[in-house]
Amino acid sequence: MKIEPNKIFTIADITGPAAIQQIWMTPGGDWRYTILRIYWDDSTVPSVECRSATSLPAGGEIRAVSSLAVCVNPGSAFNCYWSMPFRKRCG
């Protein structure tokens, strides 16, 4: 799926309690301008807001990384394994 510039796309709207345990992204194009926002429990302010590149090591360049919390694989596969619990809702 292609998301047009300056558009917002909702990836998930989950009612809890629960936890996000993995985020796997395979962005195309200029992925450095992709912004990830996560809102917990109906907050109007995002609890997580970052460019996909800034949430990864290596200064925004794709380099292979393998750790418990973050994996960057060739071909722009980004994986994060931060446990992010919420009480009521994640959106």
C-alpha cells in the first residue's frame, strides 16, 4: 500500500488492556520522512512520535543491526521489540 505525502494512515486501533510487543516495517521510497505516532489511552498527544529512521541506530542509514530491542535487515526491514503496554486503547 502506498501512503500519499502529507496523509495520515491508521495502522491500528486496539482496545486493551494489552501491549505492543513488535513493530515490523518495510518502508519504501524515502522512508526517512515516515513519522510513527502512537497514542495511549485516548490521549490527544502522542506518547511515541518519531521518524522511522530516528528510531533506529546508524544515523538514519540502513546498516545491518541485530540486538534484542532492534533489528535492521538488508532490504529496509525494520524491527523493534520494545514492550509498550497500555490500559485502555492504542491508536
